[in-house]
Amino acid sequence: MNLARDEASVDLERTLVEYLADRRMTRRALLSRIAAAGATVALAPILAACAAATPSGSPIRSATAAASAADGSPSMAASASPTPASSPEGELFIYNWADYLGDDVIPSFEKRYKVKVTQDFFDNYDTMRAKIGQNGGGYDIIFPSSVDVPAFVKRGLLQPLDQVLIPNKTNLGTEWQSPGYDTGNVYSMPYMWWTTGVAYDSAKVTEPLDSWDALWMDKYKGHIVVLDDVREAFAAALFRLGKSVNTTVDGDLDAAYRLLAQQKPLVRTYTTDDIGALSSGDAWICHAWGSDVHQVTDRPTVKFFIPKEGGVRGSDTTTILASAAHPIAANLFINHLLDARVSAANTNKIGYMGPNAAAIPFIDPAILADPSVNPKRAVIDSLQELLDLGPDLDKYTTRWNRLRAGG
Ligand code: N2P
């Protein structure tokens, strides 16, 4: 960790907050304060963008209006009559998975920026997509999977991030600085990444397990829990069949459907609360996100493995809805998530590895060494990612709905 850079970024952040609070501070004054904070090297691309996009001496236009998303133009673009930003709005509404944010992340943000944060939870991406609909459901920040970002952008659901308010972007590891799903991180910042496999309670299941077959073992009828997630459930079946988890071939999907129908009588429940199912003892064998097992602290006999047939990997992002009523607070919250210490504390609590290279020195070494949470590069490379299937997703959902409805 470069402590000098860390302090510089704290200074810089303070400068930005002052800038937001001070309608009279000009671009020139802001840039000279940033230079004094010693952050010019790390911020060179952002400063260059500011210099190119704003008339000399005029205040930088900030993320004050959702309107900027409607025409797809970045929030730093020149504006004929720029609206100086005021201080962060007093509220922020975020919509996230449960158990996916460390305890102190929101309180520390509220204290620092005097913003009241309300967090609601979705239990799978379908619920989230339905709730935000076309008007955002009243939320500012949502946490979509990275593969959903391009489709959300295309639908006009997201607004460009205000890069000036997110200087902690420089903390991202190189591979996350400009990912393929969102070149330049224009609409999204990487949040956490994950693997999906099988967890089991070794106090109840004593034979060695290493395959997706574990979720189909008759002898554990009533003790098997499957993720209530159409893509993940089909992926488990498709791995058993040796097919791609992104297949759109009807024959493959029919075969996967038959496997899932065969599994259904064994299933105690379909849920995305794998933490709850394992903690309560309900699940002896559980389709699970590897990092969630880290939060099953009251049952140390619970283990996780990535099956020999392969597992799923993916990453989630933070994005700001086009309709967000609190865009400044939203950008600052995303910046807060990318702070090295905040990000590390977040990982230390929820067990998910993030994309934050500067956070690594502050992450619990036991997490860094845990192959369920932080598998080796070769393992990660062997995993399959669930890709956006566009309209072909219907092929999965119609079969899933039929399965869940009982037919
Ligand atoms: C958090 C679940 C996150 C799932 N409990 C991976 N997107």
C-alpha cells in the first residue's frame, strides 16, 4: 500500500467535498487544490477530461441531473449553462442483495457526508429488474451483475458516473480499470466478484463430495437447498450434462429441465438465502455462493467446494439509476466503497473479494488464503461466467417457471 497516495486521496476527497459545497470555487481553483494534494499523477486522465470538457474558469458540471443520462452524454460534458453542484443531497436510497455490505460502510458514510442512507434488499436479479422497471423504483444505486450492465445502459436505465467524484477509482486493480462490459467504467464501478458451487455441513454429510451430483443425492432428500436463481439452477444441471451454462440449444435446456425436475422432490427449499439455510442447519447440502459460506460463522463444519465439472464465476457492480434523485450522494457513496480501508473492511465482513488492489494490505490474511473466497487464478480461469442472453433468456425462464409451478 502506498500510504502517501492514500493520504493524498483523502486530501483530494476533502477538496472535492469542499468544491461541491462551495459554488464559487472555479475549475482552476479546484485543479490547483488537487495538485496541492499531490494526486495529479493518479488523476491525470480525469483532470485531462475536465480540462477538455469545461470552459476555463467555469465550475465543473457535476452529476446534478438525471437528464444527462437520457442523451447518453457524460456528466462532465460541457454545458452551455452549467449548473454548479450543491453539497450532497441529504438522502440516498440503495437497492442491494442482503448480507452484501459490511456493517460500518453505511454508518461511516452517513457520518462523513451527513447523508441518511436507506438500504432495501432484493433476493435475485429478476426481482431487482422488475422493481426498477422503467422508472427506477425510487432508488439511486443498484448492484447489477456486470453482464447486465450493457443491457441496462441500452435501456437508458443508468446515468454516467461522475468520474470527478470518484477519485478512488485509481484503487482498482488493472483488470478492473476498464472492463469489457463497460469500457472506461462510464456507467458502473466493479463491486465484488464471486464463485458458485456447493456447500455442505460436514457434521451431517461425511462422505467426500466433489461433484454437482451432490445436489441430486436421494439419501439427502429434504436436506438439499438450491439457489432460487434461474441461471444458477440451470447452470448446475448444465454442468452435470457437460454443456455450456450459456447454451440456448433447446435440446440442452430440455435435458437440464428434466434433471431439475428429477431433483425437485429432494429439494427442501429454493432460496438465495444460502447463509440462512446453512446457519439454521436446514441445508446439509446447499447450492451456494462461495463467499457467503464465510458468513456462516456459527457452523464451522460447513465447507464449500467448486465441483470438478466446473463452477460459475461472476462480478457485481455499483451503478446509478438515470432517475436517481440523489446523484451527488450516489457518486460519493460509490467513491466511499472504493476507499481502500472501507473496501477491505467490507470484504472482511462479507467475505467477498473486491476489485480494489489498494485494499489488499488491509484484508484479513485468512480470507486471502481461503480458496472458497479467493481461488487461485487457474481455478478462476476454469470457471464459466453467466452471460447476457438477450431475448433467449426466455428459454430459461419459461422452463424455470414451469418447474417451480409444479409441471
Ligand atoms: C449476497 C449474494 C450475492 C450473490 N448474499 C452474487 N451476486
